[in-house]
Amino acid sequence: MTTPSMGDNGESDRIPVARVRKPVGYDGSLAVTLYSGDPDRISPGSVVYVRGSEETITAARPGARGSTVVRLESVTTFEQADSLRDAEFEVNAQDLPESPPGVYYHFQIIGAMVHTVDGKVLGQVREILETGGNDVYVVAPHNDGNAQDSAKDVLIPAISDVVLSIDVDAGIITVDPPDGLL
């Protein structure tokens, strides 16, 4: 998932919530893959942005192989649907529901700096792996300017014993890595 940046007016950019896989049938229907487990994210009446254009979802139903089949108000032909292959559905960040305490959207984590409890900067979260048991933060190493620094990514398990705090506003994650991780 991409990290939002602040626009010229100070509002957060849009957050991708789904990707178009392919057209379904000849009526403009699209098979999409949701980025979250919340099927209501793209329910009828919802507004999404596709390649910068505002679109209203007119129908949504479960599809094959974990997809969701969606109809957009302005897409009524196979050709129009096919032109959207691999496009992302986005929503405004401020329109996302508030997450419960201790639960974060990926866009809030990606880009955050990771520090150990003793103040060492490990680097920046560049990706989140969803493993089924718990997420894993892929941290690109902090390069202090030493051209010979060839450190590899650090994998931080997103569990309470390791991730002690997340300050979304400051973009800082504090971790207590287990012995042997670093």
C-alpha cells in the first residue's frame, strides 16, 4: 500500500483500497481485489476514485477466487472495463473509519522511522508483510552516510513484546528487538 502525502491544501491524499483484476462479462462489471478484509469498503453508493476520476459504485457482490465484482456508474461496456485493468480504487484518507486503539492502517505505518528502546535508529518501514499470524514490518536500514554500509532489511514482527509504541503523528515506532534479531 502506498503512503499518502500531504496535498497543497493540507489534506491527506487518497488511499488505495482495491485493485481492478479484469472485466467480468460485457456490461462493464469489474473483478477487483480488496486490500482489506472489509467488503463494505466498496459497497453500492460508495464513492471511489479510479485514475483520478470520482466514481460511484452501483453494485457489488462476491466474485470468484476471493474477488469482488463491482459496477461503476460510468462504466457500462467491456471495453471501458478492460481499460481499467490494474487500476486502483482509492478513497480519501479522512473518509476511512477510525481504527480501534492499537490498530493501524498500513499507510500509517509505512514510512515511519523505527527506533530501538535505547535510541538506535534502525531505519524506515518500507513494506508490511501479512503472514497470517502477525504482520512483519520490513525496515530499510538507516544509512548514516557511510557508503560502505551494506546492511540488509530488518524484519520486525508486529507483536506487543517487540513493538512497544507507535506514534503515528510523529512517524516513529519504538521497538525492543529480541536477542539475535539485529
